[in-house]
Amino acid sequence: MPDHNHDPLAWWREARFGLFIHWGIYSVPAGFWKGQPIPSLGEWIMHNAKIPLEEYAPLAQQFNPAKFNAEEWVSVAAKAGMKYLVITAKHHDGFAMFHSPSNPYNIVDATPYGHDVMKDLAEACARHGLRMCFYYSQDQDWAAEGASGHWEEVQDKGWHGHKPDPERFAAYLESKVKPQLRELLTQYGPIGLIWFDTPVAITKEQSQMLKEYVHSLQPDCLVSGRVGHELGDYGSLGDNMIPAGPVVGDWETPATLNDTWGFKSDDHNWKSVQDLLILLVDLTSKGVNYLLNVGPTSEGLIPQPSIDLLLAIGRWMDVNSEAIYGTQPNPWPFEFRWGRVTAKQNKLFLLFYEWPAMVLGRVHEDSNRPGGWAGQHELLGLRNRVKRAYLLADPENALPFIQDGDRVTISLPGVAPDPLVSVVVLDFEDALDVDTSIYQQADGTVTLPGYLAEMLKGPDSGMALSRNGMVSGWKDTASKLQWQFKLLTPGTFTVKVVLGSPYHRRPPDGGHVLRLTAGEATVSGAVTCDEQVQSPRAQYFPEYAGTLGQITLDAPGTITVALEAEQIAGEAGITLAAVQLVPA
Ligand code: JFZ
């Protein structure tokens, strides 16, 4: 009998957190060629330094990772709380990091090391309960004739925008890609997924063919979204991309610990533990998997700063992983300023980036805890009856709380259980039921995200919601955005507009003139991009906040807000993350 409940994505959704490994012979030059630092990604050095294959291929003879120890690598991943491992079996340089009987340009046949590291890694993964997975560059292969970016073709035709001849590309898929996929899916036991990448030349039929080929060899093996043409078993967001709001379907974000994937000896731009935890929590609250990368050296070592960061995440996971694994996304369609929310069965996890401050004079009476109950957190919009509140770091001791309608006020210890991200759990009755309309938060702010706006588009407007949740391509003054929210506490508010950027790692154009109308009040002005939003997710896709002015809203109730553009600066139009009303 076929098992209709069998879902090959179940383990992947449960996992939430995986280790990416970019390892290849590019770790020998480690970002330098002929003494010169080569900008950009370490694994792209052959392309970026325009190295002919006859000079690049001999790097294999210098590749001798004597210190490689699969058990050590996988135990670091396991301690970090990661549940799957994706390693570059073949990156764009075309060199196979596994034993490939069909092609001699591989780690066993072309290096003095002569050992199949993937065998060891697959065994170590099995011991530690991680899923073994492979990255495989199916489209770009700078060493294979007919593939995208083949070094000889790009040398004649220029190193950018090369499109291979369709017939020769198809022949490359048959002669190199399929035999190697067969090897990867037959030599190492069960494989969790194949992480295809950079679909540029591949046709829809070829993407479908590769997906079916993988499934014919291992029916449960997933294929990543970058197989092309949106045919993946799950989707891949942009590198280091954190969507601004909820996403529909299964997604994963690949991300770096510094600024490169493959090892570069001069990249020391490590993210902080706090940033990494916030990225993990932020992605999890949106139901997006986090695939976090290390780039080992040519000696076979994961750089020590990477190990230290992963182990620090692991110490947090030891206490708090219940708020991550197998969770449902935030049931509210918006983010909170204080942190993020995940859910699982009859539990709601509140993950605080900022621990609620002391509330003087409102310290709870029945305290027997050292330090007392010094802070309070108000959560609005939960309609379920709360049975119990506690810290995930201290499940034995209940936290006092009061529930009044859909307002829950929880008393918290003065000192956060974790200095970076602390988790409060609410056990509730019945199926989760929250107010998903937009309402003023307990701290008085109102956030109107782009992805919750009604888009009232002018004729031929290019306004659309981008895949990271921002309103983009707003180039016409005939279009506008509209929201409704519930105002609980009237007052005067500063109106802030948060803009995303249509450009990678560059600020957006400033100087749009916008008009905001909220009920009877209206304010207009030019939005400048002077205040860069400091948040870990805005590191690669910057966000800027500008102030439009102030408005006064004098009665509680449902308020309609409209945002219109009187003047739009620049070619790319407006990219809008959110409008915020902050009590003045
Ligand atoms: C690709 C590779 O070129 C790179 O070397 C690395 O392996 C990375 C994980 O993937 O680079 C990409 C591919 C897609 C996007 C960005 C970088 N994207 O969709 O934003």
C-alpha cells in the first residue's frame, strides 16, 4: 500500500537549521592570485582572476588536507544544533570533491591526498543523526566543454553574460552532470537533498529532467529551488536574504558567517553571535530554513572563528532549540519590535531580542525569586486561554501572568535568562487563535508593513510585492498603498518610512516626496535616506528610515491609512519595507 502520509519534506521542515560547506581547490589560493588579493567570493577566484584551466587545475596537486577529520566537522555541526549538512560536491570550477569514476578531475584521482572525504562525512553524519546532502553546480562548470562559463569560451566572448550553445550544453548534462549525480546518489547511502545552483542556461525541460533523474535514483532526495524554473521541492531565497514578512511555501536562506563562502585568508568580517541568533530566530519565525556556511582551509580545517561561532549558537540551542525545531511560523502576519514568535502544538514561544525593562512600581507582589519580578511584557491579540507561562531556560518555575481578554501581561525576572535572545513559553488551550488584523502594539507603535498593504495600482503600474516582502517597482504617482489598523491609545506620532533598496549592498535613491493620510490627519514631505536601519538582516540588503513628519490621532478606533507618492526619485522607483507610527 502506498503511504499517503509520507512527506519527503517532513525532516527538512523539522530541521530548520543546516550546515553549508564550501570546500574545493580554491581553498589553496584562498583569495590571492600571484600575490594579489582577488575581490569577491573565494570560490569564484578562477573566474574573477581569469585563470586559464591549465593554471588552475594544478592547484589540485597542492591540495592535501592532512588535517581533515570528518568526525570533528560533523560534531561541530551537531553541537551547533544543525540537522543537515550540504557540502560542495562540485562547485562552478568543475572540480569534483568526491571520487568520480566518470571524470578524473576529482579529489581521489587528481590530488596527492587521494581520499574520498565524502565517504567519511556521510558516515559521520549517520553517526550524529544529520542528513548528508550535496551541493552540485549543474549549470556553470568552468572546466567542462559546453557548460555555462567554460573558461575558454568566456575568454573569447568576455567573462560576463556568456550563454553556452544549447546542443553542447545538453551534451554536457549527459556526459558530466548525470554520471556524477548517479555517483553521488549511489556511493554514499541516503542523501537528503541535492543543492543545485545558478540556473542560467538550463531549460525548463532540463531542470525537470534533472529533478526526475535525482528522484529516480533516490525517491526521497529533495532538489533545491536553484535546479531552475521554480521546479525545486523547496525554494531558495537570495544569499543572506531575510524576508520582511511571512512567506508562503517551503523556503531556505543560504547564509555566510563572514562575506565569502569558499575560504579566503583575508576575510575576517565575522558576524556576531547576536546577529547570527537573530537571523536564525527571524528566519525560523517565518518558517524559513537557515543554511549557514563554513569555508574550510586547504589543510582540512574549519576556521577557528567559525567553530567558535557555531559552538556559541549551539550553547543557545542546548537551552532553546525547542523554540526552533519543527515550529510553525509566527501566527501574526507582522513582526514585533521586541523579538519574534514561533509556535508548536499548544505552545507559543516569545523570543526576545530586547528583554523587557524594569517597570518601577509595578513589581509583582508574590515574588519569591531573587531579584523579584521586575519587568512586564504585554502581548496583545492572543485569543486562547493561557494556562501557564515560563522561561524556556527554567521550565520548572511558572511566571506570574494576568489575562484580560486578548491581553496577556507576563511578569518577568529583572535579569534576562540569556544575554542575547531569551525565550518565554506560553502554554495555551485549544487551537491557536490570534487577531491577525493590524493593531497598535503595547509599546504604542504601529507598524504598517508593505506586504500587508492593499496595492491600489494606477494604469500600467509596475508596483508589485517582491519575494522578500517589500513593495517594489513603484514608479508612478497614480498608484497608492492603503492599510487599516486599530488604534488603542491616541496621541501624536512620528511618521517613519522604511525603504528597502532595489540595489545589492547599495542604498536606494532618496528624495521621494510622499504623502500619508491617517483618518483626518495628513502629512507629506521628502523622504531622505539618512538613517540606515541597523539590523542583522539589513547587512546585505540595506534598509533606510526617513521621517515624513508628525500626525495627531485623537480618537481610538479603526483608522485607514493611505500612502501616496507626489514625486518619485530615481529610475528604480520606490522599494517600501514599512511605514511606522512611533509615539512622539
Ligand atoms: C551562488 C554561487 O555562485 C556562490 O558561489 C555560492 O555557492 C552561493 C551559495 O550560490 O551565488 C548566488 C546564487 C544566487 C543568488 C545569489 C548568489 N541569488 O539568487 O540571490
